[in-house]
Amino acid sequence: MSHNINTVIIAPMTSSIKKYPTRVPIEFQGKKKQIALDQIRTVDKVRLIKNRAIEEEHI
């Protein structure tokens, strides 16, 4: 089913720690972060691929 849908649902990761019930604490690359479920977005897969290509150019 996911192959037919052109969008994905994402939740951003932040290093700004807040005591909100919609924030999920995680550790990423040895640092404390949170997943911001209060900022869920639906994004076109093409946009994600474009952004990933731009990131890889800067590495």
C-alpha cells in the first residue's frame, strides 16, 4: 500500500527539551533529543528525496 501513496508522515527531532506531553525523549548519536509529536507533518516523498540529495552534497 505505501508504494501507491506519494506522501509520508514525519515527526521532527529537536534538541530543545520541553516538558510537553507530546514530546518523546530519545537519545540520538549520544545526545538527548525529543521527537516533537505536536509538529507531525505529511510530506511528499519527492521532497524528502530532494532534501536527502542536497544533504549528501554537503558531506
